[in-house]
Amino acid sequence: MVADLPQESFLQRTLERLSSTQSLELTAEEAVPVAVVALQRYLSEPTDGQHHEQQLDSYSYDVTITDGLWRAKCVLHPSLNQLVHRNTLRTGTDISVRQCSFVYNERRLGHGYICIEKLGCSAETSSVLPRINNINSLPILVKHGMERNVVLQSDVPLQVSRKHYLSLWNNDDPEGDMWTTGYASPDPVLDVSKVTLLSTLESSFRVSWKPLPLLVKIIHKSRLRYYGKFGLRIDYPYQAYFEVADQSGTMSLVLWNELCPEYYQRMNVGAVLYLQNYTLKQSYSNRSRPQMDHHRMKSFTSVEICLNPRNPAAVITVVSQKSVLPQWGLPEVSYQFTTRSELEKLSNGSACDVIGLVTFVGRIERVKSKVNKAPEKYWTYRWVHAVDGTSDHPFILELFSSSQPEIFNQISPMTYLVSTQMRVCQVEGSLPYLTSSCETEIFITGYHKGQPYVNDPRVKSFIQWTKTLKDNTVLQKTAIGGHYCYPPPPQIFAQSATDASGQVPLVAASDLKRELENLQYREHKKLAIQGQITAVRFTKNPKTTEEGREVSNEPERGTSDTHNDPSAAQPATEDCPISPSSGESQANTRKRRPLFSKTTPSSLNRASTPAKRRLDYKNSKENEEQEDEESDSAYEEVECEQQECQDSPALSWKSSSWSKQREQISEHLHQGGLHPDSLSHRFTFDEKSALLQRSNLQPTRWTSQIAARDALPRVPYPGHYQLTILGINKQIAVDAAFLPVVRSDDPRAVGLSQDPHDNSMLSCLSSGFLCPLSSTARDRQLTLRESEILATAQELEDTHVVCVLDLCQLGGDKVEVFINKVYRVTDVNTIISC
């Protein structure tokens, strides 16, 4: 295999040179670009003589690179980890290796790896990968004499003290080849004559007792919990909770350690388990539990069933559905589906299940766990809107990762979403929303088959409602990605000296700088600062192409400087913030695939659409095209007005003292621009892969199926405001973007208090929207109100305000700083406890 390959390989030549030197430095001419095809994370381990608190990072990274001829699996030096934290080093791009070494494992024979110590990152897409037909067909580079090194060939970390990889961006998702799915086949013969009931286990606890087999059904399943930490000598530190039931009641079951990779993805809700060699222990009280009153079964909560990999080794049989017998008397899985019209009646914190047609999907973001100890953890989540036809308002769903990455990453508009065990969050002055619990599971079109809820009456009622819909009508109301935050801040900003829970932290301007610098990829934070708004500038969105897509204003990017240490690591070049297009696609020549003739079934997964509905779709599509033609003249008129505004001086205002103050400040933070990922896109089936890629997190592995991030249709918007906020002590200024809601079909308009206001600059900043909201994309008012609003900016002069800011790291050096709400000091309530 090696002999057939051309010998001129950069990676092969580099490995040969490492045989005669401890560390190899490469000049710019020698450093041929190589492509990153995999980036994998695992828990770090202290080196000899190093304490846990001295760790540079909680996690280590293996990076697989290719020169088109060979693949090399390498360890990334810890000083380069922040390139991963900011998504500067990512799959699908090229890097240039400037310094590397070969590290031998001194405690194991025949084991070693290349460690990359310095590198340069390219911000462009790879020039190497398009030349490769099948990345997996390329051989793995192995040092001579180490051909038996199976670690290099396996899906395990190079630092052999760790046995598995973690998901790249959170600790909740299964990652790697070790996670098995499906049923074992064939089913063994089960002896159910001696099974015991759950009701007998409580009385058996703490007595000498040989456990009899259990025959139970799973009725709830939690997400995975990774509890690995430094010094913990457990190879697979995972845990997952299940609620299981038999005819006598329900009880918690815990799956431990290496049994999780083997069984977690096979033990699904509705599955029947035959359990042997389990143990019992007192229940752990400090954990969340699903709400199960609707099951109308007795819950045994004093003890829980433990399935361990050893001492004793539990024997688990997942019984296939075809082998389950009615005489076993196992209960049916019960749900508590709630319609949108009923949501306001539910109490805060109560649980419910929902089904809806997705109309909006937010980008995936991350939030750091509040537990302030190593290793640090991040939760991943996204916002989703779904409608069920019972209300004018959608469900507003805050969906956290539920250890179902194959589903979580594929949520898109126009899919049927089922989400279980959601918790109700009632919001004063706004619409309620639902947030995930530890036991939440999500399912979308393509994953409903065989789920216990498919015969639920409310699910069937929802399916009947969807048959009345025309997919082109729904498509016009869809959006994906962009900045989104819910719920909106309260009308009064409250600060308590004793209870900081639930309130936005008020930080000093110097702290804001540190927060911006420490943000990791897609991490979201909400902070408040006080000061004065000293400058406002309105930027119209740029012209669009004939297809109604944005014209990129981003400069060409090259290769960055060598990264020698964490503090100096920067991405290739600074991306120029741009403002993409405002127009909908007027000449989309691609054929749109109708949802309800392809994916909407009489059941959730089978496709069957009456001919009349196909005819309705065709007729409505023709009507839509005719409306587009009739509106061309009106739309051109608006474009002429936009051109006149663009030819005139920029719309801006600055305070009378800002010119002098700007010379005296110690620092001006300019990160707060509008970036391409700040704006929502219209959803189309043709662009689904590209839209999902843009709203999802960077993948851990590159595949040739990953779509290119080309120009995509934007949700219309007239432009955005760029504001400069001067800190209260007039030492630091920060720029922030303000993108007011101007359209009623903007996802951010849902739940927004739309009390009338005078459209002054300060009232728009306070309310978050222009009054009144426009109802169509071509409403002339979208282009006529900016000058009137800026004319009122004089009221900002010397006005003491509190600004609530949304921060999000979008990758590289792109940091999104959005103004969420501005309070006058008269709208601030300070609560001081004596």
C-alpha cells in the first residue's frame, strides 16, 4: 500500500527528519499546507511533577492532518488549545506546521506520536481536500518500528492513559465508534417464571438477598452525565438515569461507566429489559426527576437499581419488540401532550410534552456551567419555534443537548418536532417558554417510527391539522440561525445586593473587556454596563445580487502568523463585519421541494399526499410567482430610494463631547459589529445542508458531504445601528450593534412587548422594535424611518443609561456584541439589604 504511493509527501518527509532531531522548526517555504480532517478532545492528565491546578487546560486535543497522500494523527501542544477554543483551528481548513517534535511514551514500548508545537492557520477553505476522493482510503503515517501501534489506527486518544474521546463542544453527547446501537440478535430464551416485582425491592434493601431477575419497561430516559475529573481512575466515567416500570410501579435505574457506551443508545423509552446481577442502593436525592403523575403508578423512590460493569457484572438483555408478550403485564408508556393554546394555564415549573411544526431554528450556542471547578463544562442549546394550529403564537422552546446529536443537529424548519418532559417557564409581561429537563428527549421527522407516542390522540390530531397546510405558505414564515435571545429583559432593571440569582450581572467596563477576551466558540453571555451612548451610526444593508442573496464584503484572507503561545494566538485576519441582504429571493431558479407531498404523512413517517393537495401546491406556487411579477415595479421604486440614501452622507450622530473624550479614553473595544452569522436566513429545502452547517457547531470530522458556506437567502432587514457606549468612568468605550425588530414575522418579535412608543432613538433602544411593526418584506416604511429616528438621538446627550448586552463568540476573532435593551437610570431599581 505504501509502495504504490508517490514518495514526495510532506508528512512522510517531516517524520523522517524527526528521526534525527528532538524538535523540528520549519521555514515558511518548507511548511506545505496540510488539511485538518479531524479534531478530537479528551480529558487532560497532569504531566510528571505538575499539579492539577497548574494545568494549562482541562482538555487535550488530537488533530488528524493530511497532505493528500498520507494522514497523520498528532497531539496538539497545550499552548495552542485556545485556537480550538475560538474555532480558529478547525476541520476543513488548511494549516502550516511550523514546529513539531516526536514524543515517545517512556512507559510503553513501541508507542509515540508527533506533537505540533507551532502552526499557522488559514481562514480560507482547504486547498488540499478538494483533491481527495476518499479521505479514509489514505494510509495513516506510522514511524518505522511502530507499525504495531494500534492507537494510531484506532478511535482512541494518543495519550494512552485515556480510553475515549469526548464530544468536541460539550460533555453530554456520545462520541466515537465505541457507542453501539441496535438490538442484539437473536433474542436469548428468557426465563420469566422467577422474575420479581419492583414493589419487593424496597423491602429487600439492606438485607442478605440474592437478586431475582427483573422484567421492566423504560418509561423515561435522562441525558448522559460525564463525571470525569483529574485523578479519577475510571476509564469510562459515564452515568445515565432511567425510570423503569412493571405492573407494580416505577423505580429509578442507573447505568454506570463502560456499560453506557454499550447500552445507552439501545435502552430507549418503550424498550423492555430483562435484568440480572443488578444491585440496589439508596436513592440519590439531589437530582432531577421526571414528573410522572400522569402515569398513575406508584413510585418507589427510596432505592434505585444499579447496573455495574463489575462487582457484580450486570447482565442486561434488551428484548426486541417482536418478542414482548402481552401476558407480561408491562404498562404502556404514557405522555402528557399539551397544545399551545393550553400553555398559559400551566403552572411555572410543570412538565409537558409537545408536538409542533418547526418554523424557526436558532443557531447552536454554548453556555458555561456555573460549577466553578475543573474540568470546566459547557452546555449546548438552541432556540426553536414550533406551531400546532391551536394558537396564533408558537411554542418557544429552549432545547439543550439531550445526548441525541444526530437529531439535535438536524432540527430544521418544516420538520415535525416532538419534545418530551419540557419544563414551563412563565414570564411576566411576555409569552411563556419551555426549557429542557435532564429527561427531555427530542424527535424529528425521520425518527418518529416506532416511538410510543405515535398513537397518542393529540399526535393524531396534529397530523390531521398539518394536512390542511400548504408548504409554500409555511416556508415564507420560516427562518434559521442568527442572533436570538429569550425572554426579553424586564421593564425595570433590578439589582439586589443579597440575591443575584436570575438577574443580569452589572459589570465594570474593564471586566467587559476580560469577558470578551475569554469567550470561547459560540459561548453566549448576557451582561450589563452603565455609561453613556456617545455615538450612533446607521448602516444600510448592501445591495444584493439578482437572486436576492447577500454580496459578501469580507476581504480575502490569507495565512496567519505563527502561533507561539496562547496569548499570541490569533486567527488569520480580522473579518470585516458585513451586513447581508435585505431582499427575499426574486428569481430563485432552483425547484423547491414541497414538504407535504414528500415528508408529511398520514402517520409521522410514511409519505402519502392526496392529489388535490399537490394541485393546491402548484396553484399557490403559480399565484406566488404572479404576485412577485406584479410587485417588481413597487420594489424597484423602493430600491431607488435606497440608492438615493446610499449616495447621501451616512446617517450618524455623536455627542458634542465625544471627539474630546475619545482622545482621553484608555481603550476602545471595537468588536461589536454585525457579522454574517448574526442574521437569520430564509429556509429553503435546496439550501438545507448549507443552512444547517451554518447554524450548527463546527464538526469534529470533515466529510466531503459538508456543504460549502456560499451566499444564502437572508431574512429581509433595512440595516443596523452601531453604537458606542462610554463607560461610566470614561476610561473604556465599547461598540455594540443594535438590530431592531422591524417586521412582525421576525422570530424575535414573538413574545416581545409591543406597547406603542414614539420611535425616538431611546425608546427604540428600550423597546427593541420600531413602532409599528411592518407586515411584509416590501413595506416602504422599512427604508424611510431611520433618518427620523436618528434625528431624536440628541436626547442621548449626557444621559446615564444601563445597557444589557448579548455577547457571543462566533469563531476566530469575530465576537458579536448586541444591545438587548437600554434602561434610563430612572428605570433601575436597586435593592439594598440592611
